Amino acid sequence: MAGFMIAAAAALMAQPPGPPQPPRSAKAAAPVDLTGNWVSVISEDWRWRMVTPIKGDFASIPVNREARQVGEAWDPARDEAAGLQCKAYGAPAIMRVPGRVRIAWQDENTLKLETDSGTQTRLFHFAPAGGAPPQTPQGGEGTWQGYSIANWERAPRGAEIPDPVPIFSVRQGGQGRSLEVATTNLRAGYLRKNGVPYSAGTTVNEYYDYHKERNGDEWFTVTTIVRDPKYLTGPWITSSDFKKEPDGSKWDPSPCTSR
Amino acid sequence: MKRMVGLIAATLLAAPVWAQVDFTGEWAPAYHEDGPERLPGPELGDYMGIPLSDAGRLRADSYDADRISVVTEYQCRPHSSDYGMRGLGNLRVTREIDPANQNLVAFHTYMPAWGSMRTIWMDGRPHPPAYAEHTFQGFSTGVWEGNMLTISTTHLKANYLRRNGVASSDKRIVTEHWTRHGNFLTVIVVVEDPVMLTEPFVRSENWYLDPGQKLPQMYCEYAAEVPAPVGSVPNHLPGKNPFLTEVAKWYGLPVEATRGGAKTMYPEYRKVMPKPINPQPAKCERFCVCTTLADCNLNETVTAPGGAPAPRR
């Protein structure tokens, strides 16, 4: 009897507060607004980001021996001759490149992120309202920005076991506030401008977290986890901080450079 | 029956303050940003990426690395709660639950570096009045913003922004934002220091869950390491510190950039950055990998281009 009552109470608590809501688009469901103009503030890794690092400098990146060999053979002139100036502007690296980003909804389920440094465009594909998650295209050559699948991160759970009617537990904050992005289908490039390599098999997981500070400044911090079975000994984890600007007046497009 | 269901439901619903995300556990730091600064330690005169005020820069310029060896009070000086997140930061987080109502009362953190223990109050208590004691860990309260834990810390003692003499004042206020993504923890630390900084100093650090981690207790013993007259404090008077340009020479950087300041932290600075006094070395020779203390090559014997000796640590 007591078990029944507890289960009933828990079931009552599990009821949604109102009638079922129709599926919403990613734009309508956004828990935070990441759109606008943002500038990267270089308070970390200054001498590896604001200037081209010294050849053979792999500091802070968990590279393996093969990556060191490739990095020590870095030749920017060779990249220029091959038209590969954008090798250090791919998705695994672009959020560490000093510059400005512009974020806007391309449509109801696609968020567009543009960079002025290297004039790159990233598209974050959400599942359409009530539809299946987007599928990564199969085959074809990788690109600098790859293919990105996005969602608004759900509250963390220890395992993917459904628990629709919790007993003796209550979940609060069923939806997180983070934008979660998973990127694959990449073209091989550089993690840093001095030729630290990543392979085409690299995957990138990102989490964009919005925060507002006491002085009213708005920021987002993106935690980036790069996995590369070819050149890294483990995940490479960085987090990059961007401050919101009132408009796009400081937007300064510039092409990719190798040096 | 109806009454009992209502009673049980009311009991389960009574707790107003849940941990929306549980940060408890053993966390190991990823030194994947600024490894050489955070592991063996920063170069003297490296203020890059810090929005230093003139006062903050003057204070940093006066620093002499012998200070810690001579002034024993410095030797066991703990890392403050804000610097600790950037420094040598293995971390344990536990939480305190009120057994009477299962409310979250506080998170507690422990970092082995100087045995730093800290409490982040989650029960809505106010900060103490301004005249209350200042400590290295300060007084912290937290609130939830969705699944982000936002922490405000006041009543801090003066400490480090970087452990090469870049100081923080006891007037600073620190805001942190903790987020957990799977088994990764990201902590954004925002330091507002009206004395040493011209704008908020925003950095973010990352940890990964390491359930097997066992943290040691740290004991610190004072010992005079360098003979010096009693009461002396090694320092450099304004304009007299000969070591401040070494980092620029060593890495082929403009001296102005190494001096920090807000203007050097924005992308447009790259267009107006002065030329370096020494060319960049052709090949990296110091701290070339550096993701752990084990792989961070000090290589103190290398001579910088232009003949400058290796920066002192």
C-alpha cells in the first residue's frame, strides 16, 4: 500500500504542468540567446594564439610522437604553394583563433557561426521539430568545418536508461542551457598555426555556455574537446571566452594565412 | 488514503533547493592551456593576457624570485580560491546535505596544493559585512542558473594572478561559473580587482572526472633557503629590474605585448603590435610539449637568441 502511494505521488510529480506542448523548432526552444557579435578575449595561451608559435612548440597539447614529427617538418611556404592557408582555421582550431564571430539563425533549425579571421562559416544542424536527428553525410571529402550536429544539452544522466516515472527522486532543470555541438567529416589540418597536425578522423565536441557578469557584460565560453586517434594521446580540452559586442562595427574579415 | 498520498507527495515536493547538477567527485585538471605557466611556472616578466593596471604592473615589476626563498612567510602562503583554479589544481568536490530536509547546504572543495579547503554555501545565507575577516579562500555563495552553478566570492586575502609576482588585491570580487558536460568540468573564473586590473579578467579551466584519484595531504615547512639579512625582502625598485625583457627576447615577442594590459588582449592588437627585439627562434627549445610535469622540459641551459640567458624561474 505504501509503495503504491509513493509511486502514485511520484507519478503525480512527474506530470507535466500543463497540456502537452507541440514540438518546437530549435530556435524557439533555445534556452539562451547566443546570436549576435562576439569577440574572443585572449587571456589564455597568449603566445600561442596572438602570434604564430615557434616551430616545434607543442606545449599544452597531448601530441604523440608522430604528431611531433609532422609538426617539426612544418613548412608554411609549402602550404601557401598548395593553397592550404586555411589549415589552421578548421573546426578543431577555429575557436582559439583571435577574432570576432557572428552567430545567427540561418533557419529554424540551423545556427550559423561565422568568423572574421579566415572568413569561415560553421553550420550547426539541429533536429527539426518532432523529426529525426540530422544525419552526418556519408562519403565525400571532409571540409575545414566538417559537419556539425547540434542540440540543446539535456540535464546530465549517468546512463542512457529511461526513467519516466521516478520514485524517490525528483529531477529539476530537465533541460540544460548549453549548446552542444558534435563535428565530424573534417579535412586534415592544424590545431595551431605552427603545424601541429590533426587528422581527417578527428572529432570535435563543443559546449557553448552563456554567462552574464556583474557589470552587465555578456559572454559565452566554449569548451572544446578534440579527439584524434592518429595524432593525440588523449582528448585535448580547451575553453575559449567570447564577449558580446553591441554591433558588428569591428567585424574585420581577413583571409586565412599560413604564417 | 487520499490524505496519505497528499502527505507523501507534499514531503517529496517540499525540498526547494536541489542540486541541479552534482559536481561531487574527484577531478583531475587538464593542463591543456598555458601548460608551461601552470606547471613549472611562468617566466619572469610574462604578463601576457592580463588586463593589468599601472599599479598592478608596478607591483609585478618589483618582484624578485628570491622573495619566496628569503621571506619564509611566503613559502607556505596558500593559493587563493581564484588562483587555485588556475594553478596546480587537482580537485575534490563533496556536498553537504541537510539530513532533515535533504536540501543542499553547501559544496565543499579540497585541493592538495597547500591543503586548501573551501565551502560554497548554497543555502541562501548572505555574505558577511565588509569588515569581516578576509581569508585565502574567501566567502563563497552559489546560485543555480539552469544547470550552471554561479558562485560569488568576497573577503579574499591578497594573492596571485600569476605566480611571477602579478598580484591580486584583497579588494577583488570573484565570480565563477561551473558547468558539467558528461565527465568534464569547466570553471569560468572572473576576477574584478579595482586595484590591479582595468577590466574583469576572464579565464576558464577544465577538469576530467577521475574516480581513482587519491589526493595527498600537503605539509609545508618553513626554511630559509638563501642567506639574507633578517627582515630583508628581495625586490626591484621601479625601472631597475633587469629580468623583465628576458621573456620577450627568449620567445621573439614584442616587449610591449609581454607587459600585458587590456589593449593587448583583443584581436586588433595584432595589427599594431610592435616588432620584437629579437627574432623568433627557428625551433622550440623550451617547454615544447608540457601537458604534465613529467613531459615539461625545463632545459635551463639553453641560451636565448641575442645571447640573453635563460629566464630565471
